[in-house]
Amino acid sequence: MAPRRRAPFARALLAVLFFLSGVTLWITLPPADSASSVVTPDVRDRALREGRVRVIAELRLPAGSHVPEGLLTAAAQTVQRRDIGAVGRQVLSRLVGRSHRVLHQYSTVPLVALDVGPDALTELEASSLWVRRVVVDSLNAPTLAQSVPLIGGDVAWSRGFDGTGVVVAIVDTGVEATHPFLTGKVVEEACYSSNVSGHSITMCPNGSTQQTGPGSGASCPLSVCWHGTHVAGIAAGNGAGAGVAFSGVAKGAQIMAVQVFSKFTNASDCGGSPPCALAWTSDIIAGLERVYSLRGVRNFSSANLSIGGGSYTAPCDSDPAKPIIDNLRSVGIATAVAAGNNGYTNALSSPGCISSAISVGATTKSDVVASFSNSAPFLSLFAPGVSIYSSVTGGGFGYASGTSMATPHVTGTWGVLKQAAPSASVTQILTALQTTGPLITDSDSGVTKPRIRIDQALGVLVPAVTSITPPQGTAGAAVAVTLAGSGFATGATVSAGAGITVSNVSVVSATQLTATLTIAAGASPGGRDVSVINPGGGTGTLAGGFTVAAAAGVAVTSIAPNQGGQGATVPVTINGSGFAAGATVSLSGAGIGVTNVAVGSATQLTATLSIAGGAALGARNVTVTNSGGTSATLTGGFTVVAPVTVSTVAPNQGAQGASVPVTITGSGFVAGASVSVSGTGVTVSNVLLGSATQITATLGIAAGAALGARDVTVTNAGGGSVTLSGGFTVTSASAATLSLAYNGKLRDRVGQGNTALGADGALDGTLTATLSAPGGRTITGLRLDSSQPGVWDTDGASMYWALGVASSLDGVLLNAAGSMAVNFPVANGASFVLFASDYQGTEFLSGNTLTLTATFSDGTSATTVIVVP
Amino acid sequence: MAGPIVASVRAGVVALLVTQIMGVTALGAGMPRADAVVDPEIRALVRVGRARVLVTLQVAETSDPAQRADAIGRAQDAVLARLPSTHASVVRRYESIPMLALEIDATALRALETMTDVVAGVKLDRAVKPQ
């Protein structure tokens, strides 16, 4: 495919280049309007208002529109320059005698800069044969000050990214290292320049064909050698040292100056104007290889090649420069190459046509593709390249246009982005630029490519963290957090400072990620900077975004219940402070398992203790351990006791409607033990733990409680329980009755005295008592009174003589020795025998009245009275 | 370093080189380069004198930079050893890319074309201008 050139150059913006260390001018000519006056209205108004006006007169060339010289043969250039001079002289001759002053005459563009009065202006208006139009010579701000903000450079600087710590390699005509715009920036230098007989002469300062070290990359001595200094200024110039208000794109970056041009002395080589500077491809490759060889010494982001030739309508990957560009790219160094200034709409110059190079086309500050710029579907990027004001040799500044000027905008951009994303590959940065830059369509070809926007690319390469939820955690805790922000890339990692381990990072979206922060138990309290690091090394940090709170001191003050029986499963509540979610509980020694730990609050948790049947008896230490490892122990806080047993309930019966205090004996009783009686109608109250073997309680027997035996159950607070089957009997509330019969003096079973249970040689009055009471009774006390008078009882502590009791005439006395007490059941209708010593010999005489009172275990009593027959 | 160029053919070489340079620079016109082992314009140039060329070499790929540099050096040495010394001179040797910059005449070009075991291609060393 043949290359195509874009529309006539004269339709586009015209740039005039000056290289003056002082005042520089920038001229923009609006499109001519053939239907209107040569002199634009604003020129006329200003002349009338101010008397004089600075103007630019565009000359009408006999051949028609002006054609950029780069598109002309040497002969055609000569013809065009001759026409420019001739027309200019013709116009100036018409101004003789008119009020005017010539400011500039140009040899390569059809313009004349004038300071004119009204009469001269009238003459110009009358010279439409020679003058196309007359416009105001307007002053414009330096355009690095425009182009850098246009590509978001100032925003990048405000974020702290200006290329500091990065080196950009300018492979060009050398760099004036002493220029105030570049002072202190040139840190590496080299020169590769060739002697080829009849063609080129080396321009290396030492006269050799290669040189390295200080001074070797100095600007070459030809007039075009301002080029490298201009390019370097765009990429990395810093206005602070030069006293100007603008800077290059990577104003903090350092520079490697590589001079690769040779002095060509042949008119044919130079297109008719020797000497000129051209660069052999072999020297360019050598320069790039020098960059590659220093990659371990310098932190190169990019190499700039504002160089080119030829036209290629497809990638030119057989170009000899591709291997070294590939080498550089493989180690993360981009090679930005000018697309070329031929005005092609479907072709690029070499080596910009190499697919692994970053080819750069030029746009205006209005985001229009520059008329001179090559573009093609395989172009990488656009950047500003029209009328860029930058450093030039001699210490001054000047304007220049070209893809040469666009390219260092990209080179500097790479420096800024590599500072921000140090490990980003060339592809990652190129993708960021291509996906974020505004799309520019070449109206002549329809080719649409992005124009660089550093700030937007930063948004992709460098994440920003705006919040962390929750924003704090306690030492020893593991905290699931959500980070909000922007630019989170797949594969991003998170760091949160000393003492915090980050895991489970998951990028939910470009604006949200989740992670787990595990805070070491010993982590020092205080704020931590939280950073998100994208795969390219772009790092976004929220300063002090997360705070480590001091771990609350853990203390265990009590456990309830504080003991449990072997084999029991005991739900416990542990009280203390500083309990954290995830806390665990353990008990010293073997045989106690802990489950169902639940932290209800910082001061209370619950758990279940499973005590093995064979667990050793005795005290155990109770330890609560927070997830961070902090722990506290309650020494001897829990005791393993023997299993609970119940042996007796005394009394073991009670009448309907009675309230019966009982004593329960057994083992393994613990604080908080409860007592229950089976069936309905018997309530238990006043349960009191006397010891591990005795409990007292009061049984309230309802009047309607069913008669009969009940099971008595003791349940420890720890859950262990035991039941004494039929341990208590509910008896009838109806009154028991006694009947008594005097049998005579039949046996000698008791003596004279209140505890005399032995024979005393005298027969005792013997009586038979019969109980009439449904359900029977347990007799707990007896007393016999005689009208003689005389009293006998079963209370050894009383003053009355002993009353012996037996179940039959010759049965064993039921009285307890010493206390004389009785406690024996008597069935309904059953009888028992009483023995009373006749200590006066008159107690049982006929006609005496005998009264017997029996006290029952249910608190009731019965009395019977007989007369001795 | 550039070697001596035969004076009698210098003028012709210059004329052809100028044509090539202008073809890719000032004139700017051109077609995509063919992937020929030897650029056709080199043959035209060496018919009347010497040409400045870039010789790409066949070197086995390796991930070890030191091994690769050794291999490149050996390949360069192999080519130079097999070139007739009076017909070629070394312009530049490269350490990281398998390439040599040479000035050659027709005899050297023919020798290069026989080195199919080590020479991958012969490209014209073109001159380009600032953009």
C-alpha cells in the first residue's frame, strides 16, 4: 500500500519557529475568508483605537498554497523560498512612505511581521494580489505551560509524581547539560557517531566514533543540534532552575544524553543544504544498547527517539532496530519514537513503525491531528507536538513543532508513570494510556487513537484508598475489612504496617476490595498506613487509615457453678473482663472438655464443661484466652466433685396440708443444688446446702396432694442429679387415733431414770397401743401420763423416766440409747408395746387414768386415755 | 571502527548511499521493506563499492544474559573469521543483540550469503533525520 498524504498544509495551523534566547512569538493564522477583506476587523479596530498595531501578513504565493518544506524536493524548496522572498519584497515596496516597521521576514514560510499605522494598513488592504490576509500578531503563553496541563501533567505533579528517581534517555543530537532548564539533570552521557568517507563525520566530542562519560552526550555543533536539547526539555526540563513558570513533563526526572548524529557533508545527503545532521541506524542501535547496558545502574523508564525516515504502511518488524527495542521493552524500558512528519495518513516512519516501539503522532493543543503528523492504524499514541516551547542550545528557549516534540511528551509521561508504578511493564503502562486518553480522530483518515492523559493513566496504575471499614481492630484480633477507593487492579496486594498480617485479599471491583487484617497480639497500638499495591507497583496509601487498639486486659473473676460432679455435663457462666470474640476456655488437668463457648460480652461468656466420669476430683484452674493470645486464669476456679447420691430423707413422710422440714443426706451436693419431689402437690423451698453430704429443705404438701410414696431428686447446679425412689410419703391429713390397753406388769424392760433402758428388778407396767391412721404414721415421740401422778417419755433430755417402746412384748426396744428417741413407722391398725417403770408402786393401780400421746413425723399427734381396770 | 574504503569506488558508493538516504528521509517515500535475507539495494551498492550494513545473526535463545552475550560474541567472531579481511570492516559490535554493523563490498556480501548457519539477514544501515 502506498502512503497517503493528508489535506493541503495551508488549511492547517501554521507554526513559525524562532530560536532566540529572548522574545519569541507564536503566530496563529485563522483560515482565510476569500469573501471578506484582507484585513481582519480586529486589526482595523486596533489600528483605529491605538494608532499602531503589530500584524502578521500572510503572503499570496504565485504557486498557490504554501507546502511544508519536508514534503518538497530540494529544488522545490528553493523555488518556494524564492517566491516567498519575492512576494515579501513586493509587499514591502508598496509600504514605502507608509507608517510601518518590519519586525520579521521569514524565508521558509510566506509571512511578514510588521508594526503598521492606519496608512500602511490601508495599503496592505489594497494589496490583495500579494497579501492573503492580515491578522493581529498576538502574544501567547509558552506552550509547554499549555501542553503539560493538557496531558494532565500538573495533576500528576500534585499527586507527587514528577519522574523523581527515574532516568529518561534522550537519543538525539545531544543535550546542553548546562542549560538552566536542564541543570543537574544529565547523569549519563554517550556518543555514537560515524565517519563514512564522502558522507559523514563523527560529531563525538573526542573525535572518535564513540565516547562515554561526562561531556560525551553534549549537543552537536550544527545548527540543527538544538533538537536534542529541545526534546530533553519537553521530557524532563525543570523551570524552577531556569526562572520560567513551566516545566517539562517529568520535571523531576534525570536525563541520559546520547548523541547519535553524524555530520553529513554531502549536499545530496542533506537535501541540498549541507552540512546536516543525520543518524545512522547502527549508531542509534549502539546508543540504545548503551541504555540497555546501564539498566542495572540507572532506573530508566524510557528512551526517546525523535528520529525517523521512510514510510511504512504496516509494522516494520524486520527493522534492525527492533531487537534492541525488544530488549529494552523486556526490561520495562519503553522506546518512544516519532511517527514522522510527512503528513501521511496511513504510514509511519522507521523506526516508529516497529511494533514494539511506542509510536507517537502529534496533535495541536486543540486536539486536532497536526497537519504534518504521520498517523496509521498501528500508531500507538498521540501527544501535543505543535508549537512547543522548550529549551534550546545557547541557554534560551524556542518553539518547535513536529512529532519530535510529541514524542518526548510520551517519554516524560513514562517517567512519571514509572515513578508511580515502578514495576509496571511497558505493556501495562501503554494499556493504561491507551484506555484512558481522549480519543483523537484523524479527520483525513478516520484513524482514531488516544492522546495521552497522565492523570487518567495514574488512575488506572495507581490505586487510591479513601476508606477502610472498620477502621480499627484490637491487638490479637483478626478483622475483616473493606477498602474503598479507586484503581484497584486484579492481583492487588494490601499492606497495613507493623504487626499486621494481611490475607484473603479479594478485589471486588476497581473501587472496592476486601481483606483480613490479623493483628499480632504484641502489635503496638496506634495508627497504621494502609496501602494497596497494584501489580505494576502503583501504590495508594491511606495514611493512618487503620488503628490498632490496645488489647483490653483479660481477667476471669468467677465461674458459676464453680463445681461439678464426675460424669456431669455442666453449663457454666464465666465472668470477668476483656473477653473478645473468638475467646476460648480451658481447664487445667485432664478429663474436662469445653464446648459451646459463646462470648456474650466483654465481661461474660458461657460454655459447657463435660466432666469425664474418671476425671480427678479436686480444684481446676479456669483459663480464658482471647484470639490474639491474651489470657487470664482463675486459679482453682472450678472443682470436680464426686457424683451426687441421696441416701435418706428425714422425716420421710408428711401429711396432706402439712409443711415438713426435711434433711436429705447423701454425697456430691454442690452449691446451687435443687431438690424436687415427684408428682404434684409437693413443693420444695428453703433448700440449703449444709455440706456436700447434707441438704435441708422444706416440703410443702398440698391438702389435696395424692397419698403415697414420692421420689426425691437432688440436682446439682452443674447438672448432675440423683433420685431416691419412694424417699418421701404423703400421708392422710385425717387425725390419727390411738387406742391403749393396760396389760399388767408383765416384763422388766426399763428402770428408774430418764434414760434407764435396762431392767431394774421390778416388773414394768406394760401397755399395748394400737394406731388407727390411713397410710400409717412414723412415730417420733411418745409420752405416758398417770393420774397417780407420774410421767414417762421417749425424750432422754427431759426429767421424766424412760418409756420403753418395742414392736412386741419381747421385741427389741426401739429407743435410741441415751437420747431415748424413737422414730419408727406404724402401719394403720398396727400395735406396739410400751414399758413404764412403776416407781412408786401406785402408778398402775386400778382406777388410775393413763394418757398416751404420740407425736408423728408429720408434725401431728394423737392422744388416748384409759382407766386402769 | 570504520575501515578503509577503496577510493576508486567511493564516488559511486556515495551516489547510491545518497539515493538510499534520501529515499528514506528527505523524500520520505517508500514501500514496506521486504523481509529478504539481503536488502536488494545492498546488492546495487556493492556493485560499485562498499555498503554500510547491519548483519543479523542466528543465535540460540537463552534466558541467561551472560550465556546469550557469549553466544552473540561467538557468532560475531564466526562471521568475522569467515569474512575476507580486506573486503569488510567492522563498524560496530553489539553485546546484547545478535547483530554486527559492517562496511562490506561485493566479495564480503557473497561470503555473508554463504554463512546461512549464522547469518540471518543483511540490512542496509540507513541514516535518519530528526523529526
